[in-house]
Amino acid sequence: MNRRLAFVLAVVVGACAKSSTAPAAAHALTVSVRDNVFSPQVDSVSVGDTVTFLWQGTQAHDLVFQDTVGSVNAAQVSGSSKRGFTAMGIYRYRCTIHSTTFTSGTMIGTIAVY
């Protein structure tokens, strides 16, 4: 009888272990803010992911998103800024010192969120 009970418990525990799923880990992307360029300029992340912008150049740059939500940084030479993405879409950003629009200039970038 104890063997049968042990077998049933093993089957139940095994089934429970297989049916539980751990949530997917969030992906982190780092965009380098260098002298007159974002690197990478275009990338993609999933909903729930975070993007870190890391200043690594010698010139001051700001960071402004077209949708005006999230990170908007004054001009700086060092440091970092993070933005999480909670909805699908195309998010454009730029350095207003080096780009006059979100579609042209030397410092523009795009994050596609899917």
C-alpha cells in the first residue's frame, strides 16, 4: 500500500511540476549615447522590457522621446537613464542638440516594442 501511495504522489508532483510555468524573464537592452550617435540606432524589445541609455561620449547630449512618456533627460555627458515599455508600438527618440526632427539628423533612434 505504501508503494502505491508513493507512486501516486510521485505522479501528482511530477504533473504539477510540468504544468507550472515560470514567467519569462524581461530582456534588457542598452543603448550607448556616444558622440553624435546612438548605438544601436534601431532595435526591438518585448512589452515589459527595459532599455537603458548609457552616456559614453565626451559631448553633452539630451534624450527626448517623441511620445513624451518616460525618460526625458537634460543635456549630460555621463550617467544613464532607463525606460520601460508597457505597450506595443514604435518609439522614436532623439538628441535635440544634434537632430531637429525624429526622422532626420545624426542622433535619432527607434525602439520597436512587440
